[in-house]
Amino acid sequence: MATEGGGKEMNEIKTQFTTREGLYKLLPHSEYSRPNRVPFNSQGSNPVRVSFVNLNDQSGNGDRLCFNVGRELYFYIYKGVRKAADLSKPIDKRIYKGTQPTCHDFNHLTATAESVSLLVGFSAGQVQLIDPIKKETSKLFNEERLIDKARVTCVKWVPGSESLFLVAHSSGNMYLYNVEHTCGTLSPESQAQACFPLPVMPCRIRVPITLMLLTASDCCSVWWQWQCATAAFRASCLCDGAHDLEQHFLGMGTVMSCLP
């Protein structure tokens, strides 16, 4: 093909062209195979959260990721930033009705190539425990919304524990759960104990175990730190708010006296 100016050949391949039907554009595979986009809504839209886990797979490709988009939750093999993933073939995909996933967290302690425990918090206050590898739903906490009706802002497994996890709500309340216990059909009753600067209320039912009262407008980050001579761990929960709040729980005896 010759040009008018110098008569040189043009070997450039076009990546896009326009017709009367519209614009045709060459897309990379990762962009072409991505899940359907949900309509953007600036009011009340939930942010996209991403969680990673390594399954210690012998094949060397044990990295997995989970992310939420609107009412959908996806679970994929993660190949790193240099390799495009086939987003049209998720390991597990879930679409929820009436509520939206707002946050999630993997249990890194119990994760294997055959099974992984994933906590999912929702906009209506429920918390779900699922296994995206086996594609099973194990338990649903706060199903009747008797414990808390506010949106779940963060779920976190307690480090070093296979069953305990924390749930923070936009109401300012944070609850300690045990996956081995089932939720009752009655609203939880709690009794305050003045053992921390942060109000802690052990519940009289098995789930949730403990209620911690926070101020929704002031709470941004909560650190739960347990330090003693031989062990230390930290669990973090992110809530809505303006500044950081840090609570230090020093000594095993102090912590154990406040937990039932």
C-alpha cells in the first residue's frame, strides 16, 4: 500500500477501526475474558475486595485469589501479574440475591489443595462459611439477623486458630465466633466486663462468644494483640471511621479472664 507523500509501504497492523456500526478494538485475552461488568452505582456500591491464599500445592501453582464484584463472588487460580488469567473459567462462582458480599478472608492455617475455608461477610449482616474448592456451603451465621442487622465491614480469622474468627459491623459492634458452634434462634444476651478499656461482653449463648462495642464514627482499625512470654498474635479488623484505635492486651491471664 503506497502513501501519497513518499510512496512507502505501510505494514502497520491496525488495533482499532471505526465503522458506521461503531468502534472495533483489538482486546487482550485477559480483558476479553473478564466477567460481565456490573453497572456502576456511586451510591451504596460495595468496594471490591481481594483475598489471597497459598494451598501449598506440590505442582508449584498453589496460589488462589477471591474477589467480589457487585452480587458476585469469584475464586480463581492466581498466576501472578505477568500471566493473564482466563477469567471466563473460574474455579467457583457464586451469585447472591437480596444481599451483596462485602468482605472475605481465607483460613491460611487449614488451607490444603483439596479444601479451603473462606469466610464471606454480607451487606445485610450475615456471615457465610464456604469451601470454594469443594463448592460447598458449610455454615451461615447471623442468618436471621438477630445478632446484628448492620453491614459487615470486615471478617478475619484469629491467627493460629482453626475455628475462631472476628466479624465487624458498620454499627460499631465486633463479634467473636466459633465455627464449631451453631447460631441460636434467640437474640444474644451479654453482660459487660470491665477488664479492657474497650467494652467486652461475653454472650450467654454459644454463638457469638463475645461482643465488643465500638463507636462506628470513630473506629477505623482495631488491633487485637495478645503478648506473653512465649506467644504473640495480632488480628485486625477494618471498620468505617476517621482514625486508628489500638488496644493492647498484655498477659495471658488478662485475656483469658475476659473470654468465656
